[in-house]
Amino acid sequence: MANILIIQTRPGIGDLCIFLSSMHQIAKKNENSNIFLLTKKRTQAKSILKDDNYIKNIFFIDRDEKNSKHSGIMGFFKLANELKKFNFDKVYIMHSSLRYFLLGKFLGAKKVYSYGLIKSNENISNKIFEVTKKWLLINDYPTNAEINLKINNNNSNNIIIGIGSSGLTRRWSREKIISLINKINEKKRYTFFLVAGLNEKVLADGIIEELDDKANVMSLCEKSIYDIMLKIKNSKLYVGTDSAFMHISAALQVKSFGLFGDTPVNYSEYSNFINPILPLGYKSISHDSNAMDKITVDHVFNCINDSI
């Protein structure tokens, strides 16, 4: 049985989700092979792909800091020696990198599929789908990410509220989050789960404290990624910031309403489960739009109203 290595070193959870359908397509094309993934620890790949049907072997590369384990020339050879014993038949590199192209060659792979050797600014989701089709000699394939979990969606009375973000300019105000939850509760009483990183627990606690009705709202900030995914899978929908949890929700095939006020909407185009909400009057958003405060509670409620 052949061993196949996929290298995807973009650091975000959202990046992992965007590339996931391409990884699965590679696995399907290389049927009866062992699929290995080399990625960054920040992707949380071991938790997110715990129940994956295809990717069973995950290694983390450590070169975020100057003196990290796999940094520099010595780190390159250290990583190569760690991987060489698997005798990879093919290596697929999911971003532009001369370093990882040389790694694939050093590992003795019969075929190294390169994304490109020189980094450039490009739409990462569009590029990977075009490159994957070229690699695999196929005309098309489903681009929706799919995270496999060993449970079924059976609770339509839960709503996930995404309050976290990787930067302050991508965050929606706590006052608007509180107002949205109160407004939804006026229509129908749901159980709400607030999702964000552990470092945003104070924000979640503050939101719950100020709500008119606290009994049906819980923070998941202290839960593991896997436990949060179980809650998301058993929910009716996600509404909140363009964040890791929006991408996870969509990959769990839960209808997801993402608030885009400071990130390009094209990062969501790979998934039919992501429904972008832009400020009224905006046709596009860029990294410097700084327009989260222009997304109103009424606009968000109107967008999700038919789904609740």
C-alpha cells in the first residue's frame, strides 16, 4: 500500500477547511493508499480530523519561530529524516514553496506535485481547486469541505453564536451580539452556544451577564475543539464573525451566516453552507474595509429570519 504525503502549512483552521475538499479528492484519487498530512499545529488538525475517513496520519511542522525545531537548514534535514522512513510514493504541496518542493525530492517521492515555487498574492480557494484538478486530471469536484463526525445532526433548537475573531477589526460589538440574541428569543426560544477561543472567555461571560434571559445561553470557550464541533453539529445554524468556527460549522454542513466587515468574501466562496452578510450597501469587502460596525442587528436578523 502506497504512502501519500500532503503538505499544507497555512496556519489557520479556516485554511484547513478551505483545503479539506482537495485533500479528500487526492485521497479518493489515490484509493487504497495511506494518507499523511503535514501541517501547522495551529490548524488543530488532529482534533478536527479525528474521525476523518481518509486522513489518518497527521504530523505537525514546527518552524513558526527562528529557532524552532524545523527552522533553517538543520531543521529542514531534521524534518526530512523524520519523514523519510515512510517512503512516500507521492507528495502534494498545497502552497508555493521551493523549500517543500525540495523536501519532496529529498524524501525520494516518485512524483512531487507542486503548487508553485514562488509565493504570490492570489485567491487561495480558487487556486487550490484549479491546481488540484490539474494534478488529478479531473474536470471538477465538490468544493464544500466536510468534517466527518461520528454523530448525526438531531437538535434543531440550538444556535451557535460566533463571537471570536483573529483581530479586533473582525469582531462584532458585544452590544449587537446581545441585541441579536434578545431579538431571536422574542421570535422563538432557542438554546444559544457562544463560541470563541479560550482567550475570549471574558467577552463571552460579559455577554451572558448582560442578557435579558441568561438561562438558555452557554459559553463553549473553555471546551476543546472536538467538543465544540459536537455542539455545532447538533445545531440549527451558525451566525457570527468570519472566524475558524464559521468555517468549521460550514464544514460540518451546518448552515452558517458569516459577518464580513473586514475580510474578503471570496474566502467563503468554496462552501455552499456559508452565507455571507455584508453591511447594507456594500458590494465587496477587503482586509482594510473596517466595516464591522456598519453591520446592523436588524440586517443580520432579516438575513437569518427565514432559517429560525
